[in-house]
Amino acid sequence: KDQVTRSQLIDAKTVHDIDQASELHPGDHLRTQLSTGGYSGKILNGNIGGVTHLIESSSQDIEWETHVAKNVFSFSLVLEQRQAISTYGVRRDANTVLVMPPRSSIHTIFAAHGTIGVIAVDPMELLSSKALLPEAADWLVRLESRGEFIQSSWLAERLRDDLRHLMECSLSANAARIQEAAGTLAVTSVANALSLEFLRRRYENVIKRPPAFETFWQMRANMLEKLSDTDLNLFDLAPRKSGSKRTIENMFSRNVGLAPVRYFRVLRLNKTRQKLRDRSRLKESIGDIASEEGFWDWSRFSAYYRRQFGERPSETRLRATG
């Protein structure tokens, strides 16, 4: 009864649908494919001794909004990137550690061919660890829902080592007692790394979010409420004092790499895709669903869709029936 199978410890998947990738994560996800072409992602997800660890890569630029349901502190790292990965408007590199509190919210632009790693730890275990300095514990419990960034090559390297060791234990552990011990050691290692970072006073290198991101965030929220309205002037959705049309265009370019008009169309295409995959709507015509998102011209919609996702709307619908 002490045996634990490898499949219980780690799960590796290659997925070819962005919505399927979302389904493999706990919490409420909204993923938008920003770049064009077929999607492919790799997800390595494990749990050992109560410590969850994840590595994910994507072939496309993805806008990833997540409301984490699990009660965990998470430590997120960029493991590989060819283009900039950003969270809440903050450009991240290999030395940026994102620390998120329980029940947090995350908005990330996940650049194509990038890889992110996450270590998630139970709050009670982490805060009660003897390796965690009181100053570090106080900082953790005061974190707001968007978390904080720490720029530290030393801390990032320590956490990358922890992530690698967790993956190695998940692949080799074959007994519950080994799994439990590995999890305990992982919590201690994370607590120790964060405490040493505080002793080195590097916690002062917390990165501030750019104020312009809040303007983009509000305009994006307004866009999501108006997806089916194709007659509106998008710039009317900008908050007051957002600046000129050029300023707003530059703001969208910095945050999602697209002009506002194209980004709005991409949001509508992704919403249509989600509806086409909804099994409760399989009897509805593709044309009727597309028109709900403001796509009235079938040939133009079909061309937009195929360029965006690398497949016809009918192919998306066919896979949803499988």
C-alpha cells in the first residue's frame, strides 16, 4: 500500500488545442491565441508531497488570464524565451521571480516558444516552516492579488534547482514515504531561498508595474463586454485621459503586440472558437455562432479563422464531437 505509481506523481501531455490546455489547469482560465497558425503546447504537471510543480511551453503567442482556485503560494519562473514574456505589463527575464498569493489573479503574455515553470506550495506548510524568516513570512501574507516580482538571479537559480529536483523525484520516487519526504524538503528549500534573499536585502528589488498597463487593462475589459458590437469606435472604449489615438495604439503594441482593431478581432475569433467547442451547442450552425460575435460575411470569417488557428471552423467543430 506504500507504493505510488509514476503516473500519480507526474503527468506529461502534448496538446493541440488551446482550450484543452486550459482544461489541464485548476482555476478559471481565459486563453486568447494572439499569433496565427496551429497551436501546440507541452505541459508537464506533477504533485509530490503536497508541492505542485508545472512546466509549460507553447508554439504560439498566448494571452493568459487566470484566476487561481487553489489555496497556494506560487513561484513562477521563465525557463526559456525567444521573445519577451510579460505579466501585468512587466517584462520578465530569466532572473525575474513572480510570487503569487493564494486565490490570486494572473495576466500573462506567453510568447511563442517560451517555457514557464511554477512551484506551488501550501500556505500553512510554507508559513510554518522553520526555515522562513518572520520578515519573509510577513511579506508573503501582505501580498496583493496580483503578487510581486523580485529581480534576482540568485533566487531564480535556486528556484530553478528546486523545480528540477521536484521533477526528478516525481520521475523516480516509488513510495509514499519518499514522496512525502521530498515534498517536505521542497517546502524547506523554497522557504530557505526566500529567507536568504531577504537577508541579502534583494527583496528591495521588487519591480513596480507600469502605470500605463492599467489603462490597457480597463480598455481590454470594455472590449470583452462589447465583442459582438462591430459598429463601435474602439477608441471610445478607452478610459478618460488615455491620451491620443497613437498613444493607445502604442500601449496595445507594448502589451499584446497587436493594434487595437486587430486585437479586438482576435478576441472575437477566440470567443467564436470557444463556442464551436461547446458540446452543448453542437447542433447549432457554425454560421449562427459566428454571427453572434459579429462575423456576418462567411467567406471573410472563414479566411480570418483559418489564418488565426491553422484550421477551418468545421475542423474545430469536428474535433469537439470526438
